[in-house]
Amino acid sequence: MRNLLNAFLILMVATFSMSSCDDGTDGYDIPATYNFENVSYAGQTQRLSMLAELAAYAKSGSTAGTIVTADKLKGMYSNDPNNADFANTYDATKQLKNKTFSSETAVFEGLMDDLATASQSTMPASDGQAGISTSADNEKNYLLNANGLELAQVIEKGIMGACLYYQATSVYFGPDKMNGDNETVEPGEGTAMEHHWDEAFGYLGVPVDFPTSTDGIVFWGKYSNTVNGVLSTNQGLMDAFLKGRAAISNKDLPARDEAIVEARAEWEEIVAGSAIHYLNSALANTGDFTRRAHALSEALAFIYSLNFNLEKSLTNTQIDELLTTIGGSADFNNINLYNTTDANITAVKNQLATYLSWDEATANAL
């Protein structure tokens, strides 16, 4: 997978021309909210809702006696009407699976099979035994596999990376979409280029007046807000989206290209910052394996998600090394959290901060 991913992203890299563009410099204003003409990203909104339903169902396995089926999980992933049993109604053409980086769909469906099997266990979780693990204070229960990994978290956060993050930063910001027509206006959608930009924005999961309003934020919008106090990602990412959309509408492609670089960098900070946030949580729960495993499962999935940005700061090899330091493998099927030490976690935290050029104080504050 890693070699395929690396080759694909290299092929997609396009060289964009760069020039500075301030508010009004080229005779147009950049609005304070995402209220442009002819904006539509209904497909992205539906996929976010699908993932919310899938994640909630996957996590239901953490309730004693609840058996999760692989057919339903996979049905939700592919929007299969015979198996999904969604609470909401979605267009038949919309799904998560066909928007996920192609080599990873089998990875997620394998994890869904494993989660379904783990949910059938009637034994408590332990090293070598899948089951429900209860926190020391008896307040939290998480379904873990035999190696201590919370598969529901890996599936949710992994799809956030290999689908939502990938589509926005590598597909819709990529050369194929950004070389689209920017002259012909389709009522309700704008030009093809404007529509592609709007679809990238739709994967962020925030309202049009974010970050003034954080009502209804989900997935990456939620995690941007989590790390915002340290990294100021909310306004930074929103500004990049506003700048890029205004630039496209005003045929200012150099400014659009600047906005792409800025948005990719800000979004990557959200992914890396979220990983360190959960590594810090794991270190704070050294004496409680249940809470520690929960936090590490999220951290691992966020580190994995760093793969899917066209201009990522880390190589695929470096990402694999971080995963391996924590769990002994870069393969979720072989990662074992029962062997993870505080030294392992700290080493990954420090190395990841170094890759993002963050100092120790910043990493500690996340």
C-alpha cells in the first residue's frame, strides 16, 4: 500500500505558479464567511452523515451483549441498500467506499470483519483475548481486539483520513480538479472549478460562518476546534478556503494556488496535532490500560491519516516508522498495544512534533 500511495501522489503533484494576493489587491474582496454564489456540496454532507452513522454503529460494540455485523458495516461503507439500514436517506450514487484511497478499501473492510468477530466475544479484553475493556473508574467501556486495539476508532479516524482528508487535499485540490472549466456557470453549482473547491470545503464539516460559529461541527471541523487553542487552525484553514474560492471566482489562479498550499498545511496540522493530543492522553493514562488503549487507537489512526495529503511533511516510510514504534508494526492487523511503553509514545510524540517544526511546549500543550 505505501509504495502505491507514494507513487500515486507523486504522479498527482502539479506545479502551481505563486504570487501574493491580499484582500482587494486585485480588485475583489474576500468575504468573512463561505457565502458565495452557486455553492453546492450536498454529496459531501451526505458522506459525513454516512460516516457518523457507521461510526456510531461500530462503537455500539462497546456495549456488553451487542453484536456488530460485518455486513451492516460494509453496507454502510458502500451505501448498499440491502445491508446498510441507515437511519437517514442518502442518494444511491453517494458512498464512502468509492471515495476512499483505492488500496485502503480492503484494509477497512478487513477491520470491519475483525470488529464484528471481536463483538461476539463474551470474555473481557486481555492480552491475546478480544472483548470489552473497562476503565479503572468503571466509567468507560471499549471493545478491543486481541492486541488491545479499539477497531471502531481506527475505522472512523482512518476513513476520515483515507477518504475525507484525501479527497479534499489530494483530489479536489489536485491538478485534475483544479484544471477544470472556470468559465461556464452551472446554476446552483458555479463553474466546474468553483464546484470542486466547494466540494473540498464540504469535507471539512463546518458551517459557512466557521469559526465564529462552531454549531454542528463534525469530524475534521471538530478536531480543528480541539487543537485550535494551541495551533490556531480554525481561522487559518477557513481563511485559506475563503481566499481560494474568492480567487477562483475572480480568475486569480496564483492566489488560488497559494490558498491550496495554505489549506493543505493547515489541515495537516490538524491531523498531526490530533495525533499528539491523543498521545498526550495516553501518557496521562499510564495506569489505566482501557483509557490508554482508546487514546492510542485514535493516535495511530491520525498518524496513519497523514499519508493522504498531496504535500505531506512526512514520507510514507516515516509514517510507518511512527506506527511501528508505538505498536510494533505499521499494519493494523499486527499492531499490539499491550507492548507499548511510555518511552515508545514519547519518542513518537517528539518525532512527530519535529516533523511539523513544533517545539516541546507546543507538543505538550496539545
